[in-house]
Amino acid sequence: MSQPSFVLIRPQMGENIGGAARAMWNFGLDRMRLVSPRDGWPNQKAVAMASGAGRLLDEAGLYEDTPAALADCTYVFATTARSRGLTKPVVTPERAMEIAREKIAGGEKVAVLFGPERAGLENDDIARANAIINVPVNPEFASLNLAQCVLLTAYEWRRQSVEVAPERVELAGAEWASQIEIEKLSEHYEQRLDDAGFFFPEIKAEGMKLNLRNLWSRMPLTRSDVQMLHGVLRQMVRWKERGD
């Protein structure tokens, strides 16, 4: 699948490069470009930190400066937390990856710039970008670790590229109970509770039974749940009979 290139400008620590690679691979991105890493390249600390994303580092492009790293790109984002006095569109990571997806689908090559850990991108780098990505962080503590910033952007790319259900239930091999199974469970409890004199006074009995049936319908029960609840009630009845 086509994807943006993540360009790390003058990264300082191998550990952060490795952390960025790991964050990219978490979300299916593998196109990293490096511009003048401070401690040289390759870097064993980066490899150690990348864990299973070492292949991404093996294939990373190495460039002398920002223009060389962006030479084949048609649209560039720059990440920064500070106002730079440059007139440019400022977008959230979510909106940036929406734009990236649209442009890549149209055949363009998109890059995202990430600055060095100490002070971020310089204005000379940002001036080459078409738009700025700004993460809505705490204004009193806006500094993000390099790998954190990469992860946030990569996550938004993944959200734009893959349909993910906002909520799901892990059934762990179980199956949802059918309506007839829940109906039988309701009848079982209603019968036993009636025998025990639970539905009292009589004038309130119908309303109490209705509430009980409504309770079962609100519960997301699996077949295993239904079988267990039947068993609980049977055991309680046996226990009472033994006590008599």
C-alpha cells in the first residue's frame, strides 16, 4: 500500500530513531528517511530499540540534507509544537493524514518531517513544507519525544487507511445466546422465584415479572452464561431441599 515517508531531520539519539521505527511499524509504515543523524549511521542503539522493526532501519534512506531527502516529494508536512511566524496551513495529525491519503491516492508522494529531539525543526526546514502538523497538547508542556510524535502521526495514518470497528466484543470462542435460550432461562427463574414466594404482593407480581424479563434482555449473554445461570439456580434449589 502506498504511504507517506517519515523523514527524521538530524536525529540525535539512536534510541529515538529505533523508537520511531518501532512506532512506524506498529501501524504498518516502513518508509523512513534519515537526514544527518548526529551519531552516524548505522547505529546499534537504534537497532536494539527497534526490536522487531529492524528491517525498517535496514531499508531507511540516508541523506545529507533536507532538500535531498525531499527531492522526489510533491507535498510535505512539518511537525512542530511552536509558532514559527510562517504563513502556512496548520492541521491536526488526523487532518494531515486525511490529506496525505487523498494526495497519495492521486499519485503524489508525501513526506512528514520530524525534527531533532532538543529543539525540533528549524525554520529553514519548515519553510520547505506545504503545511504544519500541530498536536493539540498541553500548552504548558508541549514537548513531545521524537518517537511519541511519530507514533501519533502513524496512528492517524492507520486510522485513515484501515477500517477499524470503534468497539467490539472478544467472545473467546463463545457464542451469543439465542432468544429462545434466554426465554427458557427467564421462564426457569420466574418459575423458581414464584415457587419461593418472591413475587409478592400479588398486585405487584406482573410488574416484577416484567422487570425480570427486561433484565435478561439487557444482559449480553452467551450460551455459556445461560448454562451457568441455569446451573446456579438448580444448585440453589437442591441446596434448599437438602436443608429441609
